[in-house]
Amino acid sequence: MTTMITLKEKIGYGLGDMASSMFWKLFGSYLMIFYTDVFGLPAAVVGTMFLITRVWDSAFDPIVGVIADRTQTRWGKFRPYLLYLAVPFALIGIFTFTTPQLSDTGKLVYAYITYSLMMMVYSAINVPYASLLGVMSPDPKERNTLSTYRMTFAYIGSFIALLLFMPMVNLFGGAEDEQRGWMLSVVVIAVMCAVLFYLCFALTRERVKPIREVQGSLKDDLRDLLHNRPWWILLGAGVAALVFNSIRDGATVYYFKYFVVEEDYSTVSLFGVSFVLSGLYLAVGQAANIVGVILAAPVSNRIGKKNTYMGAMSLATILSVIFYWFGKGDIALIFVFQVLISICAGSIFPLLWSMYADCADYSELKTGNRATGLIFSSSSMSQKFGWAIGSALTGWLLAYFGFRANEVQSVEAIHGIKMFLSWLPAVGTVLSVIFISMYPLSEKRMKEVTSELEKKRQTAQS
């Protein structure tokens, strides 16, 4: 049986990750520099906070997945979380980017609390959202298409957030009141995110029913998961890919502020809005990500998901290493390589999401239980854990290289900042290629899995 998903529903599904990605990209690109240069925390302290909070939050993701798998409502298992958590998601995001008038210790405690809550709410809404992919259609190619829509809208959301965020900060606060400018800019993004989640809820449907409802204990679910070899491989590949992505995103503003010295350049005006180089660089990267997403489905349908992934990440490795040798005046080359690397990065994430859905089918065939939420929670877990490692490394290495906020940087600090956009991301891409080279679920094998599951569902319903 092939389930054809309407264009409206594909767009509706994509709107959910558009919402998630608008905030996620703010975290990845601006949260570190917000904490060091606006909020007023030392870089090493921020790096440690990112790691501590994300380790807990990564462990929280499977809990959300298990709860979602056991949810039964008239709206399905996963869609209700979009309905009920859209507003809390927006509100806590605003608090995270708000600077309270407290002592240094008080501000650190506030940062730990708000950031931890933000990541937990992100898990509670994003794990069920991701799991929707596994129950909207049983067809692997249809899932590939849904994943493409998802990532296309995700990068559109990131593009919009990155393109508008710093101009809004300047509009609402400017140099006179940066803290107010950051907070009000996040308010605008937060309202947009809540509306997008509501639209995703309204436009999507759950169709794939498990052979039988989840009846085992959490212990049984975890045992099945831990014996799922493809899951382990995707977990490792996902963590490595996010280390690659998070280090590049998190260091970009530092790179342009302290190495390129973007204030020496005039702002670029688009549609009557002025953009600094760093904001334009990040936005161009998101536009290039969309190209990668669009290419992922046709290329992977031709040569396979695994080969497409390995080819894209291998190319990203080479380009990242070359990036180190650019001088501060090589603006054109810096932007060209940002486009090329971002196309590679954009192509791998829809493949990962599609492979997680295949992984859920494989697990159901092996065990008889369809723990879609638990399987997809691992994707969110790898995303956050990889981001935590990348962000912690950024904070710690900034301190190691002698970075001092809002000052002229030493030669050692500049060397470190250049490493963040070159050699360090390349380590992540190499590790990701190594992991995915061991992935066993080929297109031929997934056709067999899909066929066997469909026969079992028909038998169970007869």
C-alpha cells in the first residue's frame, strides 16, 4: 500500500521544523555570543553550562519518546504535543534571551534555569514532531519526500531568523540598549514559531498504525533500542554531524567580529534593510542549505542514501580544511566556500531523518513493537548532544586561546577562531563518514522490510 501525501500536508509538516529551526539557529549562531558579549558571562563558564545542561537534556529526549509512544488521543500520538506546547516553547525562548538585573552569580543561575527549561520544552515538542514522519506514511520514498519538505522549510526558517535577527536587534535596541534589542527580537521570532506549530498541527495527520500498541515496559523498549545496530550507527553519525555544524555556526560571529573585523566594511543593504557581514554570511549559508536539501532526494534515489551522505560529508571535509588558509580580505572566497559547505551540510540532514524512519520499521520487524517516538528521540538526542559537545568545545577553546570579549584579540586567539571554521568542523565530518559507512539498511533491504511489515499489518487487521 502506497500512501500519497497531499502538497498541503507536506507543507504543513515542513512548517513544524520551520518553527523549531528558527529558535535552534538562534541558539547555534547567537546564544554563545549573547552570553559572553551581552549577558556578561565568561566563555569557559558558558561552555561548561552548555555541556552540563545538554547532557541532562539528551537523556530527557528518550523519556519524551517513550511517553509519546504511549500517548492515545483523538488527534493521535504525536500531534497533541504541537498543540499544547507551542506557547510554552515561545515564552521560555523569550526568557532565555532576557538579561535580568542580578549579580553575576544570580545571572549564572538564571541562565542555567532558563536554558535548561528551554531545551526540555524543545525536546517535548520536537521529539513528537520528528516522530510524525514515521506515522504519516509507510512508504520509504514518500518519507524521503516528507523529509525533504521538512528540511527545506527548516532552512527557510533559519534563513529568515538569521537574515532578520541582527537588524531587529539594532532596530529595537541598537548600541544604546543591546539587552532590550535582543529580547524584543526574540519576541518576534517566538510569536512566529508558535503560529507555525499550530499550523503544523492543523495540517497533518497520523496514518501508520503499529501491528500492536506498545505494551512492554520501558526496560523492554530500551533493550530493543540498544540491540538495534542501525540506531547506534545513526546516533554516532548524527552527533558527529552536529559537532561539525555547531562549531561552525557558534564561531561565525566571533570570526567576523574579531578576525575579519566586519566593522571595517560597510553594511550590505537588501530590500531596504542593512546587514552586517556575519548576518549575511549565515543567511547565505541557510539559502545554500536549501539547495542541498532539494538535491538530497533525487541524488539519494539514484545512488542511495548512504552513498549520498558519504559523498557530501567527504566534500565538506576537504572544503573545511581549505577554509583555514583564507585571509581576512578574502571575503568573496569566504562566502563561496560557505555556499559550497552549506550545500553539503543541507543534503545530509533529510537523509538522516529518513534513515531514522527506516530504523523504526526495521525495529518493528525485529521486535514486533513500533517505538517510533523512542527511535526518533535518539535523533533529537544526537542533535543536542552533538551541539553540546560543539558548543562546549567552542567556549573552552575560546578561553584556552586567550579570548577576551569586546577587546582586540591576540595572535593565538585569532588562530583559534580560524580553527573553529576549518579544522575542528572537519573532525566532525570525518567521524560522521566513518559511522555512516557501517550503515546496513540499503534500499533493497528496506523494500523487503516494508513488504514484510505490510503483510503483518494486513494479517493483524483481518
